[in-house]
Amino acid sequence: MGRILVVDDEPSMRRILVSNLRQEQHELVEANGVGDARRLLAECRFDAVITDQKMGDGEGLEVLAAVHDNDPALSVVFLTAFATIELAVESMRRGAFDFVTKPFVTEALLASAARAVEHTLLLRENERLRDTVLRLEGSSEITGRSAAIRRLREQIARVAPTNATVLIAGETGTGKELVARAIHHSSPRSSKPFVAVNCAAFTETLLESELFGHERGAFTGASHAREGLFEAAHEGSLFLDEAGEMSMAAQAKLLRVLTDGLVLRIGSTKPRQVDVRLIVATHRDLRQRAQEGLFREDLYYRLAVVPLSVPALREHLEDIPELCTLFLSQAARDLKVSPRKISADAMRALMNYDFPGNIRELRNLIERACILSTGEEITAENFPVPASVSASSDAVPRTPTALNPDHLAELIPETSDLREFLAAVETAIIQRSLKMTGGAQAEVARRLGLSRSHLSYKLAKHRIKSVTR
Ligand SMILES: Nc1ncnc2c1ncn2[C@@H]1O[C@H](COP(=O)(O)OP(=O)(O)OP(=O)(O)O)[C@@H](O)[C@H]1O
Ligand SMILES: [Mg+2]
């Protein structure tokens, strides 16, 4: 049952078509010729079109063209007199869905109309799924307002327009792939392919053939020649995920591509020129692996032209509320649950957890809580975070939760001089950062969201001695 546009310039013919199609509960709209059909196609959405071939003001093929302009998923069925069967073949070639010869048998018309409607709906569903996948995969929205995430976004914006190879380091689930996609999407290559490959997912030989392709008969099982992902990513970006897991042999080949831009398929002697921007991610310390001899040092330096480090979630806990809002709305959309809110105690539990699985873990926790919670609000019980770090523990809340006035009040001695107290807090925070960074003032300023000069001022004001590295 669908909404069908019936196009014919003969009123009597339209009447017969409509009365037949009505048996199947279709909703029917009539168009008196090509011009009328064009107008209606631009105005309304249909699930199928049934059109005559030859009409006073034009041909069925023009209706087909109008359909392609307005709604390429819409299926068109041609009604065709026996004499114009060649025209019908031509219309099929141009993308018509089906044709029914006149005079028609009712069953044939109804069957064709039903299939046309079904086909349109399937194509639309497909389109919708593709959009969803694109949105999920291609979404390069990096959420967060913390100094750490702001800096990451700035770095992405600076590196994206260049062709430089980027090495993204970060713990699992921190958003390395999201960063890689963001770089591609903001680069001049954004309309070209973004090809992602997880180096850890392949055996040594398979990874090589995956990346560089192979010729027919290059190895047992290579029954066809196949282009590799480097060729597939031509003019676009290739994302090598878990690059630290690459074998020494694959590393040697990769180095060659990076040096001269030439790819050699396995079993081939003919190098192919490729233009690919490489984005690499790893959860390992590649520099250290290079020093240990587990990763080629020369390749490391080629990859780490621009090193980017994605912060662990525990380093920007203040982004949790905003990330929660994002994941709650995504969960409502994807899991088809009613929009949920997070209760204050649940939020406290989240802010006190240190998220070894980082943002992915937060996302999974929220999805699970959306499914488990029955009411509108998600409570702390819906977050099965380890008790030792959850809000139910007696642990002193860490900074972001402490920003909550209630918590803050608990930390402050009852009789305290405000200025003295604030100075002590500032001193403690700065000293801790100095210690954590080995005295790197630029890094301290970045972590604390201060300018270098502002930090210098505070160091002087509180007479903090900066440690030398
Ligand atoms: N800043 C962010 N804003 C919004 N969503 C994010 C952010 N960072 C990560 N995510 C989401 O968290 C999930 C994990 O991100 P991603 O897959 O990019 O991490 P990863 O570092 O590649 O993880 P792994 O090391 O496990 O491969 C994804 O669903 C991603 O969309
Ligand atoms: Mg990843």
C-alpha cells in the first residue's frame, strides 16, 4: 500500500487505472500529462509512479527524468502499447522499474505497482541506513570545552589543511579514530575516500596484501588481482589504526611508499604512483617501541611528523556532563528509548570514576543505563561502576566534582580567610601540575587553561619555585 502518482492525459484511462489500483488500498493522485506530473513530483512525495508513454504534452521518459531530478529512489512503471515496446525497453535502460503492456490485465498492473512501491521503500530504507552509518562513522564532532579538548581541536584545525602525516597517540577509547576522521573531514581531501584499516586485525601477509594489493597468483589463494587500500585511498586519506602492531616486513614496505609515493602490489614489478595522506593511530608509545627495536626508527620519524596526543578522559572530567548530553540524545535516537536525564547522584558517580576505558566506556555506560533505567531519570544504580571509585565510596571527590558548591563547601575549613584559602588552592594546583609535567611551564599553562604570562604572574605571586626539568 503506497502513494502512487498516475500519469495519463486521457481521463478515461486514468479512471480505469485508479479504480483498479484502489482495490489494493493505494492512495492515488492523478496527473493529467507530463507538465502536471512534473509539478506534482516537485510538490509531493510518492512511493511509485505509473505513467503512460505518449501523451499530448510529452513522453513518459520526461516523467522519468523529472523523477530522477526529484527523488531518485522513486520507482516508475511504464504503461506501454504493444507497438511501443522498443520504447519500453529504452525506458528500462534509462532506469524505469517495470513496464505493463496495454491493454493490461488487472493482476499484472497490481503486481507491478506493489513491487514498485516496495522497491521504493527499500531504497529509501537503504538510504536512511547509509545516512546513519555515515553519521555514526563520519561524525567528526569532537565534543568538549575543557582546555585539553580545545587544544586538540586547535591542533586538528592547524594540521588538517596540510598533507603532513599525523601520528595520533592515546589510550583506548579516547577518540583517536574520531580525531582521524575530523582531520580528513576538515582537509581539502574531504570529498575523497577516507579508508580505515586496523593493522592489529590482520596476519602479517594479509595486512600486506590488504595495504598494497596483490597480483593474481601472488600467493596461494590469490585467485584474482586486487588493489590495496593505498590505491583505494588515492587522493584521500588512509587511516592506519594500531600501527604499532605492524610487522617489520610491512613496516619496510610502508616506509617505501612514504619515501617515494610508489606502491608495489605483492607479486608485481610495476610500481603504481599514489597520492595518499597518512593518518596513523596507536595506543602504544611508538617512540619507546622504536628505542626497544620493536618498531623501525626511520619509519617512526616519518610517521610522527605531527604527533597529536588525545587526552584520557580522567584528564578532562569536566567534559563529562556535555558528553553525557550527547550520548543521551544519541541513545534516544539509536536505541529508540525516550529521552533520559541523569540524576545528580548518578552524575556524581560518573565524575568520580576514572574511566580506564575512556570516552567509549562512558558511552557504553550511558547506553546501558538508558536501557536499564525505567523512569525518566538515570540514577546511580544504573551505572555499575566499580564501588571503590564510585560516589558511594568515601573518597574525596576529585576536582571537577569538587566544583560542585556542596562538595566544595565540605572541603573548606569552616573558619577560613577566603583569600588565603584561594591562594593555597591555587598554589597546590600549580605545584601539582609542575610536578606532573616535570616543570614544563608551557604544558602546565595548557593544562590549567592559563596563558604563559598569566602562569608566570601566578608563580611569582605565590612564590612558587618552578622545578627545572
Ligand atoms: N570528544 C568526543 N566527543 C564525542 N564523542 C567522542 C569523543 N571522543 C570519543 N568519542 C566517541 O567515543 C567512542 C570511541 O572513540 P574512538 O573509536 O575514536 O576511540 P579510539 O581511541 O579509536 O579507541 P580504540 O583505541 O579502542 O580504537 C566513539 O563512539 C566516539 O564517537
Ligand atoms: Mg580506534
